[in-house]
Amino acid sequence: MNTTTPAGAVKPFAHAPEPTPETLPFWEGARAGELRIQRCRSCARHYFDPRPHCRHCASADTEWTRVSGRARLVSYIINHRPAPGFRDYSPVIAMVQLDEGPTLMSNIVGVEPLPENLPLDMRLEVRFEERGEAVLPVFAPAAPATDGPNTVAVPSGSEQTRQVTA
């Protein structure tokens, strides 16, 4: 169900994601500007989607860890017809593979949404965008390595985007 403003315009993200016990650390990390995923202590592999048992070995001995936020572009689609109320958000919906192994779906930001600007295997880094009450991890083309602070504020239109590098 969409929520409308007094002028009748649809408000995107009227309902923020509702964390479950399994996903709460992921959403808390995003709000803190950290990308967190689970890691199995038994087989030492990272995995995503959040769940109480390792998807590789079924062990329940798991932990939440902050990961680098570095990834590569695996696949994408450019959504030329965004849903009402979503015109201000990136039309690039992508599958990205984290350097730690897991693949997740996100948006690509900070690049013109044209195929020539989105080569597969392009190096990416995580950023976080506030969208309504939610903070979501999104990915942008990786900047050249620099010796700087771990968190840099990067404005992105009317939304706040935070770039996190490890």
C-alpha cells in the first residue's frame, strides 16, 4: 500500500523494512554505515541472506561481521520505467559479489545508467543511502585507493550517501 502526500503524490518507502531477529544486525549496521553479513565460525565462510544456520555447512555457530564493502558487478538491469515515486532513485538494479564471497542485490549509484558505464566485473564499493526511514546499502564505482579516514561523507542529490571503505 502506498502512502500519499496532501498533494496526492506517492511517497516512496512509506514503510521501512521491518527487521526480524535474523536481519536486525544487518539493518543496524546499515544505519551505522557498516556493511555486516554473517560468517560461520565452523567453516569460516561468509554468507548472505541472514539466517540462523550456515548455508554452507549448516552449523549454528555463526557471527555477524563487518565486511570490507568492496565488490564487483556480476549482473544488472537498467530500469527505464521506475515505479511511481521512485524517479529520484538509481534505476540500476544489480547483483554484486562481495570480496568476501556472497552475492547480494542492490542499486548502483554514482554513474550514468548506460551499459557502457557498467562493465561486468567493475570494482565497486558500498555506500549507504537514507530512503525514508530506511538506510540501504548501495554500490558505486570504486575510487582509487587512498590513505584517508574510514568514512567520507558524499552528498548525492537531496539524499545523504555515506561512503565506507576499510
